[in-house]
Amino acid sequence: MTQNREGQPEGIQGEGNYEAGRRFQKEERAFVETGPVEQKAKEAEEALDGPEGEELERARKQTGERGAIDKGLTNRSPD
């Protein structure tokens, strides 16, 4: 693998790979504009109402708390 001047693998630019970020944004935008968004929303709703609903809700709350901590929106410290 080739390296840039800082000795990092090519594609690593500062704190991340901007090309991969742009590719992700482009694909995400295409999915929202042309993908099966309504179908995926219905599948998510059914999953929340199904047997895995409790586990999904617990995970949502945990990740939401971590996001708030990371963004400084709460006084709680990270684990």
C-alpha cells in the first residue's frame, strides 16, 4: 500500500478518509431519493413491535446517551 507524506496509507486524510465520506453521502442521498425508504421504515416499525423491540429500544437509548455525552449535551461522563 502506498503512503502519503505523513507516512499514512493513501486515502487517509487527516482524521478520516474524505473520499469514503463523500461516497457514503452520495450513496445515502441516492437511497433516500430512489430507494425503498417506505419499505425500510415499515420493516423498522415491525421490528420495534416484534420480539426484538425491547432490545432495539434499549440499544437506541444507549446510543442516544452516548451521542449526547460525545456532543457535550449532558453532564454525565463517558463510561
